[in-house]
Amino acid sequence: MANENGASLSVIDAASNRVVTTVQGVEGPHNVQVSPDGRSVWAVSGHDAMAVMLDASTLAVHGAVPTGAAPAHVIVTPDGKITYTSNGADGTVTAIDTTTMNRVATIPVGEGPHGLRPSPDGRWVYVANVSGRTLSVIDTAKNAKVADIEVGPSPAQVAFSPDGRFVYASVNGNDTVAKVDVESRQVVGRVPVGDGPIQTYVSPDNRYVLVANQGTKDKPGTTVSVIDSATFTVIRTVETGQGAHGVVVDPSSRHAYVTNLYGNDVAVIDLTELRVVARIPVGDKPNGVSFSSVPVREQAPVVIQVPPGEHGGDGDEEHGDDGH
């Protein structure tokens, strides 16, 4: 997981619920993402406006690519070919070829793009524009925005159902989760959750939609809302910690991992019992979190040197056309 104020990534052994090592050297990491094949880990540096790729097993740096201003989240397409970063300060998404480590597109989206996720078939990327009211839809074949969907004030993150039929958006400005039909691109449901919903994640078995309620720094939220996917109702509110933020569920759908932004720890939720079964101290201001099936040996902290981003220059870049 990414410790944004700690300039580090914590690596947790899911079997023992212990931190086995820490990667130091990525400044201001807001989010982290394991590739679908499990071989690489991507992190964004908000401080250096860069996406960094690490080997998931050795934690060695594979490369670094410049992004837009203030990158927030990073994702990898299901085929592993393209990485997208949301650039919160300039209203764009950067597309990066994972083989050449070159930028291939800069795509204008909405205001303050934050969380983003690819559809299970890789056809679409949905982007939550936290400074606006919309989700932007990117066609990955064209690397261009093709639609904006109004969902409410300050949408922070999105999550696809495993079958790709629906997208769930945490609407931070009115404390709800919106359910969007992907085919019609219409909001088809809305459910109230806790204070300041931020990250959301659908369990791989499609049983639950989990939403972390961060609240604010002055009044932190401390819960995760558990939404039943079938009925689209909140069936449990689980106390997780101060400033619940990042959420990921393991591939078996047994455990969820929630970063507590102001508590500097991670809560582990048993999804069969819907209760916290472990709490793991990590670094300063833990933010994004991702799950890897690749084992990492216990070791002393790993200090990396991030390259200056010699790849991805403007000459390699094509600009997505959204009509502006």
C-alpha cells in the first residue's frame, strides 16, 4: 500500500497480517496498483508527477514515466498493455504503454479526475471527477473520452461489477453510492452510506460493494459500508479506523483490506463474519492499496532510486480528442 506522507510503500503478508518490508523512495505516493498478471506494481508520485513501475517479486524499479500534474490514481488494463493515471491538477488522464514505457495519449476528462477503473473486458475506463459532478468514460481503443455521466457532487472513485454491467461510484458530496448501468450510461440506483465516502470496491464474487467512509480530517469517518449487490442496500456498517480510505478485496473474496488515513494502519475485514479480525500498523497516511498473489520475502527496507523519467517525452504522445 502507498504511504503518502511517508514516501514509502508497505508490503503486507496476507497470511500473517504483518508488514514484511517497506519500499522507500517514491515521493508522495497516493495510489498503488498490481498488474493483472501479478508481475508488476505501479505507484504514482504526486510530488514528482510520475508513474513508477516495480517488479512485484524483487521490488526493483523497472522504469518511471512522467504523467500530468498531481497524479492521483493508477490502473492497468486487464490485458496488461496500458496503464492509465488520473492527473488531478490538470483534468487529464495519461495513457502509458507498459512495454515501451512511453506515454501514448493525454486524454482530457472532467474536473479534478481522481479514482478510475477499467471495465472487466478492458473496453472502457471510468474516471471519477472529484471536483465536479461526473464520471468520464474513456474508450480504450481510441484513448479518447466518449461520454460524461452526471452522478452527483464530488464523485471520488468507481468500481465495476465483475460482469461489467454496472459501475458503482462513491459520491463524496452527498454521502451516497450511485449505481450506473454501463449500457445505458444512466444512474439506476442510489444508496446512502457513511460520512465522506471515498474508495469503493466490489468483491470478486459480486456479493458485496464496500465503501470506505473517510469523513474529514477534523471529523474523521471510521467505517466501511457493506452494500449487498443483489438488493443494493447497506446490510452492515463495520468500524475500521480513523479516516477509512483505500479498499481492496482478495481474489477469494474472504478478506478486505482498508487503509485508515489518519490512524496509520490497515484494518482486515473477514467478509464471512463482517468484522475486523486484524489491524496492521503501516506508514504515514496510508492511502491506496492493491492485492498481489506474488510472494515477497521478509527483508530490511528496500530503498529505490526512481529514474528521472527519460521515457514518455512529448514526441511519443498522442492527444485524445474529446471535442475541445
